[in-house]
Amino acid sequence: MLLKNSKIIVIKIGSSLLVDKNKKIRKKWLSAFAKDIQKLKSNNQKVIIVSSGAIALGCIKMNFNKKKLKLDKSQAIASIGQIELMNLFSKIFSKQKLNISQILLTLEDTEERRRSLNAKRTFENLFQLDFIPIVNENDTTATTEIKYGDNDRLASRVAQITNADTLILLSDVDGLYDKNPKLFKNAKLIKKVENLNQDLKNINFKGNNEFGSGGMNTKLEAAKNCQLSGCNMIIANGLYSSPIDKIIKNNNCTLFISKTSKLDARKKWIISSVSPKGELIIDDGAKKALTNGKSLLAAGIKNVVGKFKKGDHIKILDKSKNECARGLSSFSSDEINKILGHHSKEIKKILGYISKSEVVHKDDMVEV
Ligand code: GLU
């Protein structure tokens, strides 16, 4: 099975797996999960855990209601709860002789290339020291605009950065269904997805979006990032005891198969951005040029959406708003608004200074 052959596995667990509806911590579950991890490790597999629960555990300690928390309060609660979370892991994992470490990430840590390489090195060093990194978003300083917002996308970025073979999103349903399983008895579990756009085109995710904290949409976004960067992804039910063992034995989950990616590491990083800052809408001529591996020039841009700086991640969409590529912009959105539709030779005159002639250089761009 695919999981058995994975050298690096990232496993994401949500708050609802650690804390039940009565706000009791699911220690038994975590103990069984630790045994799962122990088995993977004894098979020489490297494991990273992305765990939510800082706010949930902070709320339990302080006897607060999560739903009533304003942002600044929830940041303070996350700061209190993160220690509780790590203490919980430390206590339970040490019984299996598993060493753990903590990595708290902010969006820039993965979206800026240099910082993402630093993070990669830290993960590698922790593997060498035989410690299991437990990752969460640094909720104590992140505000809405600069947040991953959900740990599904964070986990997919961690998987890409660490070159993981498989990402497992442990959810509260068995996987992806063709209909909402909570509303339709005849909903069927989709066991395998090889081509996201093709295989899922007849599914309406609007009514399907209530499971898991990030919902099914963030899981599919994570799946897209994984497929493009050459990592397989599994959505499985984490509520069962020993969920990883269950995946291996019962295979009752959704597996997103990724083709082997021919992209180099930098291009994988570009395509897996979790926070493109804006969009460029391009005409048919420019789209054709992109398909032929050419750079994006100002002349082919019809519209700019969003506000971004030079060097930021952006999406490139065709006239019908279908995403055709992602890349790093060589100009800010304000500059592009001035030069769009113009020939590259005119850029210097319009902006009043010398700049690049491509808006997105082909080396900074990946087709979707
Ligand atoms: N980082 C948040 C926490 O630890 C959770 C985010 C999520 O569940 O997706 O509470």
C-alpha cells in the first residue's frame, strides 16, 4: 500500500479529535494514536504532526466559550492553550518513548522562499535528532489577513516544504462523498481521486461543506496543492481509535493520487502557495503563450484583482476566470494597473523607471 512506502508522512489532526463535545480531552484516543505513530517510526518512516487544539484547550483551561471569543482574546487563549496542547502530547507520546518538538508557523514562514528553506532545514534536523515535529499556526500573533486560517492548508504547505510523500488529513468523516453523507443516506464514499478537476466535476460542494473544521473546500484546496507538488493525500476518519492503523487495514478513506511531479523544488513551492495575494486576468493570446512556456507580458493582461507587492504570489486566470497558472509577480498591482495592455517597450516611459519587461517571468511561473 502507498502509505507503507511513504518515507515522510504529514498527519493533520483537528481539535475535534482531541476534545469531545463535552469538552473532555480524548486521552485514550491520543494514546492509541501515539501507538500508530510508534508503528510508523519502527518502520523507519518520518512523521510530522500538524495539530490544532491551542484555542480549544485554552478555552477548557480558562472555562471560556470558543464561539464568543474576539480575535485579541483568542490570541491570548491560544498562547495559554498551546502549552496545554504540547504538555498533552509530551505526556502521552513519552509513554511510547516518542520525542516531540514544537514548531509554530506564521504565513510568511512558508510563503517567503528563504524562510521556507529555513523551516525545511529545521524539519530535517529534527528528523536527524529523532524528534517528531508538532506543528501549529502561531495563533498568538496571526491576524485574519496574515493567517493560514485553517490547518488543512497549513498541513499541505508543510508537506510540500518537507517533500513529504503522503499527507493524511484526519477528519470527522470517512472521506470525500459524492453527496453530503449527513443529509443523504445513499451518499457514496469516493475512494480514489486521480484528477481533481475531472473526477470531482459533478459534485456540488456547497451542501457538502460542513464536515471538519476547515470544511471540505479547504481539504480540496490542500489536495490540489498536494497533487501539483507530487504528494499523495488521504482524507480519513480520525474519530476511530488507531486511525492510521485503520487506514492501512481497511482502506476506508479517500485517496488523492498525485502524479510524479517533474517540477523542481522552487516551482513546487510556487505552485503550492496557500495565500496568493491577487489575480491577473489575461487574454487568449497570452494564455496560448503561457501554454507554450513563455513569460506573461503586460500586453496580454486585461485586469488586476487585489493589492499586492512585487514578488508576491499571484494567480493567473483566463477570460472565463479559470486558473491557468500561478507565479511571482515582478510588479506591484498598482504598477500593473498602469502598464496593462501596453507593449513592454512602453513600461519605462509609463512608470518613469527601468524595470523588468515580463510581468511574470516564465521561471517564476507554473501552469496549473
Ligand atoms: N490553529 C488553531 C488552533 O490550534 C486551529 C486551526 C484549525 O483548526 O484549522 O486552535
